[in-house]
Amino acid sequence: MPYIYYARSLAGAYPAFLAHLVKDLTGIGASFAEDGSPERGSMLISHNGESGILRVVRLGADIKVTYAPEGRNTSAKKSPLCLLIDEKVGDIDAEMKALLEEGEVLPAADTGGPDDEDQIRQSLEEMYQELLTVREEINHLREEDRDVSRPERRAKRAHQLYEEAVFELEKRHTPVARAKARAMQIMIEKAEASLGEIGE
């Protein structure tokens, strides 16, 4: 039984979605090879001795992600690689929706007023403090020999989004900065949720 995920209403962002997913999975040690139709996002993926076929395709207004591990009797949903794919796909889906909802699709030349910039900057600093708290909890759980890989990846992505938002603010690209800040908040919330699962 293959793993299937639908990223609703993101077909227009397909190239960015696919590139983001491949980059993130490569960043955690997965390797890819083309599977005859790279334009349809069909790839052979391998990670820690497991391999299978990952397909990322447009389906109407949505993006459909499927993963089928090698081996006829292998259930995708229980495989370690599938769990990583599910985490990454879900995070990218949420992040890209936040970017679109908050207006990153607006031209970068559109700028907000000083009040808007100050509000975003204040929000970013508050979220950064929240991120520091998350990192402290991650370090605490690591000292207890707990697996903190999932919240750690999400905290790292939140920090990247923070830096990107600050950079956009400096360039006075307020709508983009606001979108990055919203995406950062989502990643922090996901990191906190992952920490909650570890603590259970």
C-alpha cells in the first residue's frame, strides 16, 4: 500500500514545492536518481538502506505525492523513509500555504509603511525568543538521550525563515517579510508539537 499525500491548491507552486522537497530530503541524507520522467517528479529515492519510488505530480489544482517502497509486501506507512517524507511534505505544504496566504505572491516592490515594518520586526523578535525556548527543550531532551531529530529539523527551518524575513525587511520587502514570519511561526508550532509527542 503506497503512501499518498495531497497538497491542496498548490499546483501553481509545483516547481518550488518539488525543489523544496528534494532539497530537504537530500539535506537529511536521502539520495535521488531519475526514474525516466523527471518532469513529472518521478524519482528513485534511497535513505539508510531503504529505497523506493517517490512521485510528485500535479493533479488538477493539487499536488499529489506518492511513495512506494521496494518490496511487494512492504507497507509504506510504517517505513522510516516514509515517515521522513510525510514530515517534510506536511511541513512544506503548511509553509508554502502560509507564504501564499500572507502575500509572498505580491511583487517584491510593494512595501508597507514604517509601522508595518516595526510590527513585523517585533513579531519576529518575539518568535525568535520562542524559538530559543524550543531549542533549550531540544537540548534538554537530547541530554536524556531522546530522539529530537524531528523538532530539531523544524527548529532549524524556523531559524532559516527568521533570517530570510530579517533580510527581506532590510530590503523593505514588507509583504515577503510578513509571509516569511508567518511561515516561521508555523515551523515553531510544528517543532513544539513534535516536542510534545516526545514528552508523552
